[in-house]
Amino acid sequence: MATEIYRDAWGIPHLRAGSAAELAHAQGLVTARDRAWQLEIERHRAQGTSASFLGGSALAWDRFARQARVDDTARRCFADLERRDPGTARWVRAYVDGVNEGLAGSTAPEFARTGLTPGRWEPWTPLGVWLATHILFAGFPAKLWREQVAAHLDADAIGLFAADGPGTSGSNGWLVGGERTVTGQAVIAGDPHRWIEDPGVYQQIHLSCPEFDVVGLAVPGVPGIAHFGHTGTVAWAITNAMADYQDLYRERLRRTGAGVEALGPDGVWRRASRHTETVEVAGEKPVEVEIIETDRGPVIIGGPEGIDGDPAGLAYDGDLAGLACGGDPAGLAYDGGQADPADPARPVDPARPVDPPRPVDPPRPAAPAAPVPPPMAISLSYPPRVTGDLGFGALLPLLRARRVADVDRAFDRWAEPVNVVQAADTEGGVLHRVAGRVPVRADANSLRVVPAWEPGHEWQDWHVPPRAGLTDGVAVMANQRGPAEPLGVEFAPPHRADRIAALLAGKQRWSAADMPALHTDTHLASASPLLDHLDALDDLTPEAAALRDRLRGWDRRMDAGSADAALYAAVRGAVVRRLAAHPAFAALTTPPAYPEVFQPWLALVPRVGFALEHLLRAEDLYGIDRPAAVRAAVEEVALRPPAGVWGDTHRLAPWRALEPEQPYDEPGLSGDHDCVLCTSGVPGLTDRAARGPAARYVWDLARREDSRWVVPLGASGVPGSPHHRDQLPLWLAGDLVPVVTDWTRLKKETDV
């Protein structure tokens, strides 16, 4: 049969073909037509070449992508896929062929604006896109933050700042078993929380061939439907498990005549791979990047001479014990022979007579030398780089799944990011498990940067992914300490999960149509610590007392139209700024000279903002007078209260690689970072929301046609298209688009 492309009323593509390979080709083709600019942005990001047309603003990412070996890892993983699973490799190639065909005729306006011509995708490019999209999901830069906190405060302070911090991604998801639904069949619903991008990070799509018929949310640039799908008889969804599966190693490096060597845990210096790459930067001079990889992994911070802006290794905050010999306590860096006492830098000439020793005064004890840290160099170890497997072997089995057991077996092949999976089928089967690879290693690896030269930090094996069941017929996942707890360090606060569970407990029988009420819930449980401090204040000015009394009566809902929510957010922001400015945290105000890409994890104000409830509830906070800080914040806001409502400042702020020539007037939003409706600003810094629900879905196992979904903007990535932003009003209102699977209700676009 010919491959057919259909569209529904929202421009969502529905593809029908005679084989999985033909369908993959069509998926690549239609994605390139709908998202050409987005696909090229993602390809360049995976290759570390985006600064070549976006300029210096993209250089930090390109440098990281090169040093982390993203493209090279994708190549390795595709080569491994060809060996282990040639059928999936051919399927990926078919998708890439479709992308290249679609890009060849692209007229996306961004190409003309930047002078960029669409390039050629390679068979491993989808793997590179996947890795580049998810390499920061485990939040390994948080280990750099913990180093700072432990060095400048103490190790106990690490827990005070634990929170779902900046740069991480989360989601809500819940499964309601058939015994708790009106149809007797399960319902799965939720929303992934990610950076809101334009075009969106998820693509609604319908894929049909004799082997399978699946609707779901695809990642543009990657074939199939990985995260959220419904085959008609089984459906699945994921959230970020918040697992820790990437390690940072502090390396000791030295240059030799042959290149660079790294000191291993056995005390032996071993050759590290090394080469240089040139990053082209639009409008600026090219930048040379040194690429070094040790036995642990690629060096992503610093090098043999340290880090730019910190050549002496002053950013080192670890254990300085044993470093009095300039970072080489065993003298292992010395390559010469016996030292000449008269000139330690020159070896002894055995033919030259040595004068007998002369009597001298007894030496006076020298003052102990201050420890000298080694130059800064940190390597990253992450599973696909270690194993050569990115988990793409799971993608086709997911599409072919008919029952929960099929989904379960497919996710046994999953690699990263590590997710919590929920699934249900029409025979009453349910699944609630963790999927992905987490290494077995010392506990210290999960907490901080560990020394590569010390034994005991090597990866030993892989954890068996935990499993869980349903409680009272439901399972809730919202990045809290759930089944993945043994695999992680920091998790999201429990507020979203607790709120969803409480709402589900409020009614015995649920339907698919009921679910948007949960998606859009705006109750903010994390407001309690600040409101408790506020409630205890007295001797306020009349204006501040009136503000306190008003917030006492607030319903704690972060609705866009709420003036009280705006007042609360203003007080919260003022408290965050005052705590962050306290001298007790002064050493944390200036991050070390780490690369720019890691700075969001190291900025003090966001850290205080996201950990505010911990900081306000701690028994002691390094002598900080928190009631005084809250009092000053309330008085400040009482003098200059916000003029409007929460939605006036809490507005959508999508990320775009290239800003539009005519800026959009982005809407105000309900919700907050600890609401089920998780629209995240950065308390104390900005109310604008760059993160939020990147899609919403409701999978109905009784009738797939009763399923619903929505994305923040639209199905098309082409500015000016009628489907570029047509779903935005529905997304704002909490409404959903019907999932259409009846081909007679679709409009045929073309045969390919």
C-alpha cells in the first residue's frame, strides 16, 4: 500500500503505511515538513555546532556537547545497535531518510533569516538528539553545588537546599485502575514538565501499519513514540524518576611529550585520549576546544592546567589532605632520575664526584606548607558512554506492545533518562516500575564529586529497577520519593503527589473526562512555612498588618486572576532575596569559574527560592533571624504592593533558538512550581514561567477515542501556520483535544 499522510482538525499528522520501515520514513518526512527549523537546531546542538549560526550565546552549550562527546557517543551507540539489533537500526535509517527528504525542500523562514541551509542527517543523528535532550536530566551539576555548600557551610547544609532545583525536569502522572473508573477500564493521565519551547518538545502523532496502530507524543527527531503512547489495547506513560546515574570524577592530569595522562585508582598514570576541535561562532573568531577523555569519561571541566579563570585550581573545594606536595603527594608526576641535591631540577651526573657532606647547623623545623590543590579537571561518566547502548532497542517493541507484559519487556531495554513507568491494558493488567540503567557504586559518588585517583569509586554493576503496585486502586508519580527512592538523592517535594492522591481519594469512580480538573489544580501546599512565619508576626505597621491579615484568609490557590496570589508571590520573592543576601551565605553568592552551562545549578537565589520551605523550617539557619527577614519582606511589599494579579507577572516565556521578528504577547498563567499545575518561575528572581506542562494527556483504556491530549502551542513549528499556536487557548483553559483514530474523520494530505 502507498504511505498516506492525513491530518485532523488540529493539524496533527496521522500516518498509514504498509510496513514499520515505510512508516518510519513517513514519520521522518512529515516531521521535517512540520518542524524543519527545530530538527536542524537539535542536530546542531547534538553535534556542538549551533554557535556557527546562532552566535556566541550558543557557544557554552557547543563546548559542553563537544567535551561530553555527545555526537561520538551517538555514533558508538548506533554502531552497537547495528550489531545487536539490525532491524531497529534499519528502522532508524528509514526515519533519517525521511528527514533528509523532507529537509531538502524546506522553506522554513528561519533558514533565510540566519543564512542557514539544512544539512544532512546521519543514521546516528536521532540518537544524538535524544542524548543531547536528556543528558542533563539527572542533574549531575547539582554535585558541583553540593561541593560548594559543604565547603563554605558544612555537609549538613546540603540537605537544607535539597529540592527540585533549576535545570531539572519533572512530571505528574497517575494511573486509576478499572475498579476506580466508571467504565471498569483503567485511565492513565498526566503532564510532563519541561522547558516550554517553540516549537514544542512533544509532537502529537498517529502511526499505523499492519504491525501496530499507536497514538502518542513523539520527540521530534526521534522515530516512534517513546514516552507516552496508546496502542488501543495497552497504554503507557512516564515521569522522571529523579535517579542519580551520572558521576563526576575529580581528575589529576599531566601533560607528557605524547599527550595527556590521568592518575588512576591503582596509582598508575595512564594515557588519556586527547584532540582539539574548532567551534565556529557566527560573527566571532573560532574557538579551539581541547577534548580529553580518561578511563572514567570525558573531561567536561578544566584540564591539566586547570580551568579558565581559575588556573591554580582555587575552585577546588574537596579534601585537601595529602596535597602538600603540589597535588602529587606520592611524587608520581616526577619522570626524571635521582635528584641533584644542589639542583633538584637536574638529575645527578654519575661521573661527577660528589663533595662529602659539610657540617651544618641543625635545621630549624619549617612551617608546614599550605596544601596546594591540583589544577581543576572533572570528568563525567554516564551510562551510554560506558555501555555503548542508548536504549533505542525499546522503541519498536513499545509500538508493537499489546499487553502490559509487552510494555514491561520493552522497558527492560531502556537506558536513559531513568523514568518511572505506568501502564495498563484492556485485560486489567497494570504496571508501575522504574526503567533505565543506574550503576552500583559507592554512596559518595551520588552525593559529590569523587577523586578518580582513589579506589572504591568504580562502577560495579547495575541496579535492578524497582517496582511498585497500586494503593486503593491508584498509583501517583510526581517525582517524589516513590519506587525510585533507592536510586536517587534529591527528589521533588511531595506536594504535587500528595495533592493528586488526595483529589483522587475524593471520589470513588473516575472517568477520562474528569482528569483535566486534576491537571489544572492550583493549590500551593508549600506556602505553609512562609505563611506560618507571617502569622506569628506582630508589631507590624498598619499596612503590613493588613497584608498579613489578607494572606491569612487566602485560599492558597495560585490562580492567574488572583490578587492574593500575587501578594504572596511578592512576599515570597522578597524573603528569598533577603535570605540569599545574608552574610551567612556570602561565600555562595559567587559561583566558581565553572563553564557557563552549569551556572543555573550554582546560582544562590534560585537555590534559596526552590528550597525555601526547608530553609524556613530548619531548627537553625546559621544564625539567620528568619522572623526578621519575613517581617522586613512584608513591610517592603506593603509599601510597594503588586498592582495587579498573579497572571500579570506570571507569564509564559517559551524558549526559542531565534526570537520572532514580531514578538508574541505571551499570556498570564495559573499555577506555580509546587502546584499540580506546575508552571515554574524562579522565586526571588522572576515570575515568568519557562517551564511547565509540555503536554497533557488522558489515555482511556475503555475506548481509545475517548482519550484526550494537548500541547502548549500547536502541531506545527512553522510561524504563521494556522496550527502553530492554535492549541494554546485550550492549554491555558485546561481543555484537551480529542484523539481521533477513525480514518474517515481525517483529511488526506498526500501519498508518499
